[in-house]
Amino acid sequence: MNKKISEKDIFNLVDDIKHPAIDRTLHELGIIKDISIKDNKVLITMALPFPNIPIIDQLVSSIKEPIEKLGVEVEIKQTIMDHEELQAFLKMEEECWTG
């Protein structure tokens, strides 16, 4: 990393990224699950509602690109939402779908 960047800095950078079809941020939807910095690399855990979602590349790019512009290496780990997380996601999806 070129300068000292905190987890809070990264969170602030990605906190406003919206889902392309749901009028909510990825954080509100529970997709951005965890942000940490280890060995000069930003590690982000994304929780997906289902495996193999068709827009995964778009979601990953929307998170990685603003961070990489800081000159920081980014690693994104993907996991699947648990039952509670999925139910919260589906409720927001239903309420805020823009398609």
C-alpha cells in the first residue's frame, strides 16, 4: 500500500455502492459482509444470496475498482448468505426492486 489505509477508509469508499437492480447499497443488502486489511492487502468478504448469480462479475468490479484506484491490492472472498441474511435480502429485494 502506498499510504496507511484503514478498514474504515475502505468501508467509507464502498459504503455507497448500490446494487444494479435493487435500490439499496451492497452493504444494506448484506452483500458486503466483512472488510479487513492483512499483509498490505484489502480483504473483502461478499455474502451472496445464491451461488452462481449472473451479475457476480459486475458486483465484484463495483467493489474492487474504487479500492484499486487507491493503489491497493484487493482480494474478494465469496460466501453464501445464511438463512437469516437471505430472508433480510429477499425482503429488501421485494420492497426495492428497480429491475
